[in-house]
Amino acid sequence: MKKMMISTLAALSLIAGATVAMATPEQDKEVWQNYFKARFPNVPVQDFANGVYSIDPIGRENWEAIEEFPPYETALSEGEEMWNTPFANGKTYQDCFPDGPAFEGKYPYWNKERGMVMTLPLEINECRESNDEKPLKYKKGPMASLIAFIAYESRGQVIKVEIPEDDPKAAEAFEKGKQFYFARRGQLNFSCATCHALNAGNVLRTEILSPALGHTTHFPVYRSKWGEMGTLHRRFSGCNKQVRAKPFKAQGEEYRNLEYFMTYMNNGLELNGPGARK
Amino acid sequence: MKIRSFSIGLMATALMVAVPATNAWSATRSETESAIAAADEARKKAASVGGEWRDTGKMIKKATKMLDTREYSKAIGIADKAKAQGELGYEQAMSQKDAGIPDYVVAVGTPKPAVAEMAAKAVTMGIQAIEVMHNGDTVVIERGHDEDATLPAEFLKTERACPPFCVQPISAGEGVETVGEIEVLDYLKRATAGEAVLVVDSRTTDWVLRGTIPGSVNIPWNQVDPQQQGMFGDSGDIYLQNLMTEQFGAVQTEDGAIDFSDAKTLVLFCNGIWCGQSSANIATLLNIGYPAEKLKWYRGGMQDWVSVGMTTVK
């Protein structure tokens, strides 16, 4: 009897394995979003864009009070000034990004010619360098201010990341990002999902863990812990360090693929950056 | 995609490896240098597959500095630890190469195919089915949809270690009534009709996701007993206070005391007679003055509920 049960279980897990192996990104996204809807049935889907405050009523009250005088306002005005100030050669960011500044919704996207995921901060630096300006650091400072302004202008745009079917390398980048997300790493042997899917809503010391759904919508953020603005890749790096894994380079291939995967999984949510977080 | 399980042993080993390769008296500079070189090689190997740990590089730097102070045996200890981290990081990264969406997400997130309806059996003489509200939806509780139904997998197990899975006594506290399925159905009916009754699933969310009693509300036991979560003093009290006023209908008076006169009748349950979570919560609630006559304990819990094929919801 026991043997039979074990073999049935093995067969079941084989079937389960097979369905996931064949899953398309679209199916992955459905399963992922359904999981969070089932975990938090009283949360309207768009509210996941508010991170942990979608599920923490006490934290939410504090946060709403903070949002009355948002701590990211300084960054917004700095960013706006950067956007409007011409480079030494007289050109501006607008020349690089004619559809800006409300254009965050197009990122990240797959660039077929270059065979890589393109992100907003990466293109900002490419714009600067093509105008003989020094590139900005990716994690904080002026870069965070500039994209805070762009994010603010782009509020309400719906995330619609595409994985072009005419280039298998795009799907490969998505799969790499997915593997990164679900791989356990570091001395603590945690994956991103250990905290933000399996344990979302549980407490880590006194902090409630936020659900993964919605994680990319509101960056850059002003984090009280940092006392300043930081970008999505700065947050990735912090998460990796917390599980005692060596962080990867901001805007390196690993984090860009991760952003591609995570943002795709948030398809359908509205952008609401910049945010304020604990 | 099945993730090869990466053993808990890894963490244990990682935290303990500090066995010096050479004994304290005989370590020399060249031995130390080769220990450091071996550690760096292991670190690089882990990094080559994206598996380097946070502190490995720092440990190697620290050991290298100790060459100047001639603390050779101490340096070798640190280098060996760093080497073990490198090896474990490599092994970990390799074991996670095929990581994908975990089973617990797939199980909950995959849309369920519709099952053909079968005539339901009576719950008991005189009760065919009852309608309850669950998270805003109407759910019918009935019995028997499937002739070949057996217990769900999570309730098949009989070997469970005590602690924590100790067999519970018949009473959860003085004056607290122990109830069975028929009474629970009645309380669910009353709750749905808007009476001051709350049927509480005290289990943690991961259990509730696999199915719970329709009409129940999940309040994980560690929210009532916050010290179990490692929360002390005020931070835990705030959660309990919030539960009291937001969910249980108790009122905090001006002098800080709690007025239970309009508090709801709570019917608590967890996984069954081998689960002490709901009874622990009852003890805590009694302790802070919750009236015993307003506390009911469904001792049989989920194990009994599913054993008679009653409707569950996910």
C-alpha cells in the first residue's frame, strides 16, 4: 500500500513538473497572479501595487499620513530640473526620449538587435554618454531623482511588458529572470519567493512581508531606512545581502533579467511610482 | 518543475564549519597561504555560477591580513570556513539551476477544472445543506460529492511528534464549551445571519489555503499569541488590540480596560485533536478576560470536518 502511494505521488509530481515545464510566460503570469488573489482574496488587484500596505491595515494608516507630505518631493523637483536642464552641448533628455517624460511604461523591453533587456536607467546613461556627459550611478542620487520624476509623470500607465515571440532569446531572458527569482541563494538559503510568495503576509520580526505581486510598480522609492531615494536594483541588492548572498551589479544582466521577469508578472497593474516605504 | 531540495544540513554546516585544518602549534605561513588560496579558488568557483555568499570575500581578506600579524592558525580557521562557504555556495547554485515556480504556487494558482456535480448526501437527519457567506460569496455546505472520496493527503498522516502535535484534552478551559460539527453549522448559520458570532480558523495561512470551513475567518493563532512570533511588548499588543476591537467586537474603555459586553461569541478550531493552536488561543483570551461563555472550541477541527466529507473552500 505504502509503495503504491509513493509511486502515485511520484507520478503526480511528474505531471505537475511537466505542466510547469511547458508553461508559457502568459500561463506563468496567470498562475502567479491567481496565487496572490487566492492568498489575499480581499485585496483588489490594483491595490497590490501598494506593496505591503495592501495587506497591513496598521502600516497603511501610517503610510497614508506620510504620503500627505511625500518624502520623495525633493527628488521630484531635482529630477524635473535635470530633465529640463540642457547638457553642455545644448541638447536635453527630451532629444533622446521624444515621448518623455511620461514614458516609464515602455520599460523594460527586449531589444532584439542587441539581444538584451533594456531598462530606463540604462537608456538614461546611454543618452548621457552619447551627449558627452558622465554616466550616473545606478542605485541612488541623481539617477533616482530623475527616474522619480519620470515615474511620477508616468503614473497610471498600465504595465504591459512584451516577450516577442520572434526571438527565442527574449523568452530565454525571461526564464533566466524566473530562475533567479526562485533559486535559493546565500548562507540563509532563501529565494525571493521564500519571503514574498510563501511567507507573504507573515511577520519577520515586527515587519509584515509584502506580496511579490506589485513589487516593481512603485520604484524608485524613498525608504525611511535609507533616509533617501533608491532604485529597484538597489533594493534587489539589499534583498540579496539580507539572505547573505553576494549582490550582483546594478543594471548587470542578472538584475535586468530579473526586472524583466518581475515586471512581466505584474502586467496589467498600473504604475504608481515613486513610492514611500519603511 | 521540481526543485531539488537543498538540505537543511547546508545551513547547519555553514554555521558550524570552523574545524582548523592544522593544529594551532604547527601552522606556518606557507600553510596559511595555501589555505587562503584554496578558499579563494572555492569562492571564485561559486561566483562563476552566481552562488557566492555575502561574507566569503570579507573572510578571505581578513585571513590575508592575519598573515602580517602572523596569526596563522586563526587565519587558517577563517580561510577554511570561507572555503566551505565557497563549496556550499557552488553546490547550492548548481542545485537551483532548474528553479521555477514552486509547487505551492502552482497548486493554488492553477485554475481548477470543473467537476461534475453529484447528488449530495444529508449532513445529518434534518439538515441537508446550509448556506453561508465566505469572503463575500455564498457557499453551500453539504456532504458527499464523490463516491470514491478519501481524506485529503494532508490529513492521512498519523505519525506526528509531540511537541508540538500533542493530543488535546476534551476541554480547552473552564467554562469553555467544546462543540461538534452540528453546533459549528449552527454557529455558521448565525454568523451569516449577522449575529455576533465569529467562527475562527486559527491555523496559519499555508494550511488555510489548502481548504477551510466555509464561513470561517482566518486569524492565525500567532496573531492572538504574538509572543510566539518573536514579538514582544507593545508591537504584539497592538495586533491583539486591533483584533479585539476590529474583529471581536470588544470595546476599549477610557481607562484602558476592555469591555466585552458586546464581544462576539468565538468558535475556534485548528487541525484537530492533535493541534494545540486554537486551545492555546482560548487560554490567552481567557487570560485577558474574554468571557468563557463566549468562547467555544471545535476540538475535532479540520481533521474531523474533512473526515465526513463536508464542503471546504480554498
